[in-house]
Amino acid sequence: MFLSGHTRRAFLGTLAAAPGIVQPNPNDIRIESVSISEEGYRYRTPYKFGGVEVDRVTLLNVRVRVRNRAGRSVEGFGSMPLGNVWSFPSRTMPYDKTLGAMRELAHRVTTITASCREYGHPVELGVLLEPAWLKAAAEVSRELALDAPIPKLCTLVTASAFDAALHDAYGKLHGRSVWQCYGREHLRDDLGRFLGAEFRGKRLDEFMLRNPVPRIQVYHSVGAADPLEAKDLKQRIDDGLPETLPQWIEHNGLTHFKIKLNGDDGQWDRERILGVDRIAGEVLPQRGVSRWFYSLDFNERCPNVGYLIEVLRKVREKSRRGFEMIQYVEQPTARDLNADRRNVMHEAARLRPVVIDESLTDLESLALAREMGYTGAALKACKGQTQAVLMAAAAQVWKMFLCVQDLTCPGAALIHSAALAAHVPGAGTLEANAREYVPAANEAWVARFPGLFRIRDGTMATSEIAGPGLGAVAPVRVV
């Protein structure tokens, strides 16, 4: 099935209305073909966040062949977990129902993306295609009679591997990292075209590093059900990997810890933070480490901002050191910011930076979060490379704190996430928890990127991913 005449005319209208599109860029690409496949893995141990446990992952792999105006073509690759529990949470629909909706949407996105015959830069094509992807999500929601429509966040996650493959192909076609392809030579329009008048005159490449920082710090996730120490073990896994926090610290040389919290029991959340802090305070000084960091993630389950403030104050009362080690707090309350505009973060953010995460789906949501007192933004490759780079630029213009998170991303998805963290100025850290919960999905990649997948000093070697495209796979022959 190809695009209807109306949808195709909408594509052309969008491009025609865009500034500068009347001057074709010889570096532009056009999509020739799209194919998808899946990989499924079971977790070695469940990962609990947001009040639920996840024990499996389905990876969506996308290959996109593109061609430039001179007729040269190359294939790009993108991969991302179909993270339905995070992007499409539901109390009424089972796991397989929401995952099935994402799978069906992925097939619609395949058709839509393959049917686009316009030339452009990957950022232009990503912005162009998103409305059609969102329309497809609405259609799938109706046709499957879902209890709730597929959220925009879920659509972005589903489409992110397609967007990644476009950026990957573009870089490979030009024989360089795609992070070196966001300047005037390749993307002629400034940010005003994509983000509005406030950003006119600013170029995307001003807010990106051409080359990755050589190493970034790894945030280790402490799931809400993870045993902290030996006495907490209910059943041993005995697979050769660490099973307690002290073991993980020794194994990876960790210094950064993401603490998953429940948001419905202030005492439990406080004691969980203090428990992690106690163990870190015992183990890390013995390794010669005097400073370490925590991020707190309530997965939007706090009933209100007052809950967060009370937890932070109680932690500060019990452990001044533990409080000082908190680098930032991820979105503590519900993702629908418009549902309670009075639930602002100004007071909480004076204690510690508070970053928008689940709510961040476009510039409008970032602006609203900023207005409501959020002082930072969590960037995620799983929302699409196009959105990630645009939101990174906007957040820097607005002087916001930036961090990069993953979606238990293994393999190529982890490489993509790591590249994002290594190319956004000031980010410098990455949550990378696939090695904890689904290491089997990393096995095929370890030998090719050993410094990225084997964490020895609490960091990963992002210098390994400076190759063409997104750096996840070996360059494909250009024809």
C-alpha cells in the first residue's frame, strides 16, 4: 500500500512551505526502500520501574536504503527496543496488546517511510514524516479498538529506529559521522525553520560536537526490586554476573547510580536512597573514590511535587553527603503536564535539578516544562535522532541541564544512545542498563566495541564510535 494522493500532496505542501527548500542541496537523500525485522530476548532478572516489572524486550531493527541526487545509494541501519511498558503504559491492556499495537504501527511506518520520495536532509525528512507517523498511530488505535489511543511518545519510540536508519545512511553516504553532517553544507536552513522565530540565525551544528568526547560516565540502574546486598537475595541467578550492588561496583568500577523509586511510599523511597548511599559510602572510598553521583527516578509516580520535596528534605536530614551526591531528579510526577498546571517544580528544582523525561515529545512540551519549573531535559535516542538533536539545541539555548537516558538499549541502540551522550555538550553521562538485565542482546557487539560494552572504570569508550553514520555497523559499500 502506498500513500494516498491527499497524504502525498500534504508531504509536498509541507516541503514547499519550508524556507529554502526551493534550492535543492546536492547532498540531499531520497528514501529508496525500507525493511524491518525483530529480535526478542528474555531478561536475566526482571527490571522494576514505575510500579511494574519488565522481563523481556523486543528489538525493532530497520534498514533503509537511500539515494542522493547523483544516483549513489547506501543502506542505513537503526535499532530500538519497542518499549511498550514505558511508552504506552496501561492498566487495562495487557503487555501483548500494547506491544502488538507497536508492531502494527511499525508496519504502517514502514509503508509510509518507504513511500516518501522527497529529497532532503535526515532532519528535514524526520520532521516531514512525523505527522504521517502520528496519523498512522491514530488509525491503528481505532482499527485495533484500543482502550486508549497510542500516545505520541509511543509513536516516537516506534519510529525512532527508522529515523536512526536515515541519519545512519546519510552519514555513510558522505563517508563521515552523521554528527559532522549538521552544518550549513548539509543542512542549509537554520533552527528557525524547525523550532520557530526565537531560534532564527542559530545553526544546529553550533550545539553539537563534531567528534565524540572520548569517554562518558555510565549510570548504573538500581531497579526498585534489585537486591542491594547479599541478605536481599531471594534467589541467586548464578550466571557469572554480579547480583548485588557492591559486586556491580567492583565489577564495573561504578561511580554513578540511577535509583528507581516507587513514588507511593515516602519512607520506602527515602530508605532506598539512603541504602544505596550507605553501600556506596562503604565501598567507593575503599577504591579511592571520594565523590560519586545519584539520579533519582520516580517514573512520574509521585502524587505531587510536595511528595518529592519531602523525600529530598528527609534524605538531607539523614545524610547530608547522600543529598549532595544527587545530581538530578527525573520527572517525578505525571507526564500530562497540562492535567495539573499548578504542580510546578520551582521549589524542588532549588534543591536539585529536575528534568523532564516522559513528557518531552516536542518543543511545546519542553517550553511548558520550563515554564513549570523544570530545569533540565532527559534526551533519549528512543524518541528519534531528529527530535533528540533539535531538543538538545533548544535546551541549550534555554540554558537547561541536559542528561541522556536509554530504554534498556542493547547493541546498536546502545551505541546510538552513547553517541548522543558523547556529542551533546555537557551531557557526558549515559544510563546503560542492558548489561544488567539483558546482556545476551549485547553479545554480538562486544568484540567489535569492547570499550563500549565492557565497563571497567565506570566509563565507556565513546571514541570507538566515530565512524561513518551513527557508527553502529561497519560502513556499507556505496553503489
